[in-house]
Amino acid sequence: MFTDTSVKEIVRQKYGEAAQRVGQGTSGSCCGGGTTGASSALGGCDPITSNLYDPAQAGAVPETAMLASLGCGNPTALAELKPGETVLDLGSGGGIDVLLSARRVGPTGTAYGLDMTDEMLALAQENKRQSGLANVHFLKGEIEHIPLPANSVDVIISNCVINLAADKDRVLAEALRVLKPGGRFAVSDVVVRGEVPPAIRRNMELWIGCVAGALGDREYLDKLARAGFTDAGIEITRVYNVDDAREFLAAQNADLQQLAAQVDGKFASGFIRATKPAGALAGLASAAAAGMASAAAASADEPATAAASCCGPSACCGR
Ligand SMILES: C[S@@+](CC[C@H](N)C(=O)[O-])C[C@H]1O[C@@H](n2cnc3c(N)ncnc32)[C@H](O)[C@@H]1O
């Protein structure tokens, strides 16, 4: 069994290698044809990451940002972003959703991307340079310790990253802390619907890349409520079945016929929304954490600054 730290190192290594492949132009070809299909930089295309963005969005970002897309949804298509707003993308990877958000909030708004992997941050910086956008800032750090002050963000987006975090409660508490009162949480993530036998669930999670474990849909909503969010809801955007995972499951010697009934329709990508109550301010403990996080804030725009601390839980992706 991996420790939290070793899992986090595996995540960093995998995404570091993925970013390098994109940088070298060896990330593989697109699935499904057309220009809108994102290829998986973690090794060819797959049913999770492909075809998430429409041609207009694909045309609005550098090609390497599209090639580095490793999400499982398109939060920018579903989140309401207004000119002048501040957006934060948790686990921003090559930066596709940050760049798309920056265009939506316009020059009077700001889009931050937060990621812990140096190679992804370097790729994101290059994509920012190519995009010519000035209202984009990539930060180095962990989503469990967001290096931004309390009550400073209008909208939090994220694309298939929270499912990688071992301590999801900590991530949601941090999201609530940095959001302004009335701020919106609008993320794409993998969810499990209904009961699935543990061993099968583990196989599917490994296929999807959720080494730290995906949340059940009900569980996700409960955690959001416990963190202090209101109006939480999940909209399913893509459902996976045994055929999607056939190759992977066959390699695990799984009995596909038998699995189909227990898996089909249970694993899905969803768009998860919630709101920080208008009257809520970050509490004392959160404010203290904010102070520490601000002090440790590391802008990848200014790489000399140190990253956030190494403590805290970890995340991983098996794709
Ligand atoms: C599945 S990729 C998604 C990237 C991007 N959101 C997209 O849609 O292409 C996961 C990204 O999250 C980052 N990541 C994973 N766990 C993280 C953590 N605990 N803190 C910060 N970044 C993390 C990885 O470095 C990687 O770039």
C-alpha cells in the first residue's frame, strides 16, 4: 500500500511526464476525430478525456493546452463566469480551463491556476505566453493548502482533480475559505452512483485514475454541506460502462460479463455546483490558515518563491 507521500510523488511524476510528452509533441493522437478531441497525454486517447471542448473553445487556446487536457468535463462551459470576476482552477494542469476562463472574465477579471507539478506549470506558462493573455496567473502549490487569502475568489473551478485528493474534506474547506461570500464552486469530477462491490470499485477507479478514490454522489453532496456550502447539486455529464474500460479490466483478468451488470451506469463524470452562503466569512481557524498560506504563496510567474509545505494528504492518478 502506498503512503500519502509516495502517492503524491507518483502523481507528480505521472503528470510531469505527461507535460513533457506534450511539450515534445509526443502525446498521441486525438480520439473520435475532429479538432475538438483532446488526447490523453498520459498515453493515447481515452473515453474520459476526449471530446470535452467544442471547436470554438479549441480554437481559443494554444494547441498544446488542448493536447494537455486531462480533465473529465468542461467546467468553463457550465460555470457562469462574468466579466471582472476572479476565478481559481484547482489542479490546472496545462492551463486549458484557466485560459478559457480568463477570456470569459475579460481584462478586468483574473484567472488563477494552481498546480503542484513543476512540468505542468512550465507547460501552462508557455501556453499562457502563446495565448497572449495578461490576466492569467499560475501558482505552485497544493489544493489542500491553497496559497490565496480568504474571501478572495468569485468562482472555483476544477477538472478531474478533487477525486485525486486523499483528504477531500480539507480541499473543500480550503475552497470555502478562499471563496468570497456568495462565491460559486463549479467543478467537474468523477462520481460513483449507488452501491458497487469494493474490489470492482477499486478496478474502475484505477481505470479512471482515482487512486485516492472517487466519492459517491450522495457523499459528495454531504461533504459539501458539512464544509459549509449550500445549494449543492450534481449534473451528470458523461457515464462510463464496462466497454469503456474493457482493455484495462481484461488485463486485470476480470470477468467482463459478470462485471457489466455491476458497473454500467455507476461511474460518471459530473458537474458539481455549490455556493458559499452570502453571509459567511472564513472562520478564525481558516483565517489563520489563510495567513499562513498567503505567506507561503508561490507564484509560478515568479519561480524563485518557495512552494507551499509538504505536509497534508496526497492524491494520485493511475491513468
Ligand atoms: C487529471 S489532471 C487535470 C488537469 C487539468 N485540470 C485539465 O483539465 O487538463 C490533474 C492535475 O492536477 C494536479 N494535481 C493533482 N493533485 C494535486 C494536488 N493535491 N495539489 C495540486 N495539484 C494537484 C496534477 O499535477 C495535474 O496537473
